[in-house]
Amino acid sequence: MNIVLLQGPLGPFFADLADALAQQGMVVHRICFNKGDWHYAKADHVVNYTEGADTWPEWFTAYAAKHDVQAVVCYGDSRHYHRLARGVCDAENIKFFACEEGYVRPGFVTFEEAGNNANSLFPAKFRAGTLSGQKKPSPAKIQQIFKHQFWFATIYYIVKDWKLHGFRHYKHHRSGNWASEMMAWLRAGFRKQFITRFAEKGLTDRLVQRHAGNLFVVPLQVAVDTQMIYHSRFDSVEDFITEVMRSFAAHAPADAHLVIKHHPMDRGFNHYGRVITKLSTALNCESRVTYAFDVDLGVLLENAAGCVTVNSTVASQALEAGVPTVTLGKSMLQAAGLTAVCALDVFWRKVPSVNVLQIQQFKNALITHTQTTGSFYCDRDIAAHEIAIKIVKILRKK
């Protein structure tokens, strides 16, 4: 069987997956869209796509027919080339698989047929009770992921932007070049080690001591996350922050406190301090809002009255802790009927109850049917082997 790998996580994970699929008797094709993809590529057939983004569906349709492609695997189902490839797969009856960072972290990665997050088939199957019985995987013990991510990302972007790359028509899913990416990661490390490490020392304890039971936690998304771009009505993270803060200031109880937590993967790329300070002043709620990077989410959620997010993995953690949660984007938790259905203005004062038993059932099923043991960045062979086994099993049933 012929399997096509499109863009994968930054680094050599898709090379590992190609090896694992080959060991299962599959013929693997890797399509590279830029020199960074090419640098990490390894497969039976490594092919460079150098034409424009608009001609990609036609080109890929012809390629899939010529090579009798049975399946496509990608990382990030909402990237431009991947969304178009999914359309081709739907039209040509080709299996489409998508990987993502783990819905449950650490120790897991996400692997699903048809799509992830708002495109996932899992919520509908959960609500319908049509999930088949499978063995629940266990998380891997993963350490030092950041170090691997930093070097993989740096190398990828340096090679991608090499002037003699020959991929001049390539359309990347995020702005910036190798220098801006490397500086962002260095900035992230500096902020963590030399700023927030000291500025936020003891902050979690102070928030709990002063506001336990009245905390509303707002975990932010990465600015270029597909949840923001494709699965929400917000134009930016700033727009989301603005709507939440205005609603909080106008409708939340006077003793409520808002904690806006920056996403760790976006630490070096964006900072919303000025936006939040300006809004707090304009809304006259400076003493009721805290913007933080490294507070302990687990501890805060144990003492929280509610959680507000676009579609963050923290929402699952919050619900599991019994914290009422509202998602303002297209969320699989929302699709499964687990989040609050009331308007945000109402949520602050009339937070609904949480069915913790149902949430636990959902999490167990989520891990069983969408999560794979391992990591994309270190100890990669574990996840690569497990995903390869899943792909082959599904294809042999086709």
C-alpha cells in the first residue's frame, strides 16, 4: 500500500514514521513543500512540490491516482496544503489521518482519522455511544521536550529560508523566518528564567489565599493556533481577551478575580501585558485582573469558580477538576455536550454544575481512541511505531 506523508511536526518525527510504516510493508511517499521539510525527509519516495499553492489540489489528485495512494498523513489538518489535500482525499476515497499535540499531556500525542479538534469525529461518536472497545494506552515518561523543540525549530527555519531552496511559491502557515523564530525561542527562555521566574514567585499561593473560590481562569491560545484562525470567530488573541475582559468587568461578581494565563508555547512570540493593562484601566478593574505566565494551573483550578477559553486543552483539565467551563470557539468538548451552553455574560454569575463522572468517561474514551503514547520530539520511536500500527490496521480493514 502507498502512503503519503505531508508536513509533520518540526523535526525528524515523520522520518521515524516512514521507517515504522516501511517495517509494516508500506510504501512511503514524502512530499516536501520547502527545504525544511526536505531536510528532515526520509521515505521510499521523497518528492518536492515546487508549484503554487493554488495548483496543489490538481497536482496531488494526479499524484495520488498515479501511485494508487491509499492514505495521507499530516500534522495540523487546518494548514493550507493539508485542508486542500483532505478535500482530494474525500473526493477520491483516500484515508486521511491527522496528528496534533496531545489533547492530554504530557506523554501522549494525538492521532485521528479524518481530522483533529473541531474536525474530529470523536465527539459525535462519544455522544452516540458508538465507540468500539479498545485498550487504553499509558502515557510515556517524557523529559526535556523544550530543548528538542528549540533545536528542531531552529534548524528547520534556517534551512527553510535558505536562499537557494527552489521553493519560491511556498506558502507557510505562519509568518517569520529563521532569525525571528530563533529569537522568539531565545526570548522565551530568557523570559522564563530571568523574568517570570522571579516576578511570579509565590503568585499562585497569593492568588489562592486572596481569591479562592472566586477565581476565573482564562488560558490563552497560541496566536497562530488553528483553534484561533479556523475554529473561532476571533480575529486575534487580543480580540478574545477584549471580549472576555469587557464581559467580566460588566457582569462578574465584585469579588471575582480574573487570571489570564499566557500559553507557554507562545511565550517568546507575543506578550499581552500592554493590552490587558490598557483594558483594565479603561474598564476600572485593575485590581481584579492578573496576567501571568507560570502560575500553577492545577492549583488554580482546584480553587476556581470557572474557566473561559477558546478551545484549550486546559478546558479538559478544568472540567475534570469539576470546574464549570465555557468555550468560545468550536470545541470537541462543546460538541460532546460537556461545556456550559449559556452566554458568557451569564456564565460569571450562574456557572453550571459539572458532571465529573461523565467528564471522566469522556477523558478515558478520548485517551483510548485519539491518543498515542509518546512524543514527537524525544523518544519518538514509541509514537512512530504505535501510529504506524494503527494506520496499517485501519487500511487492512478498508
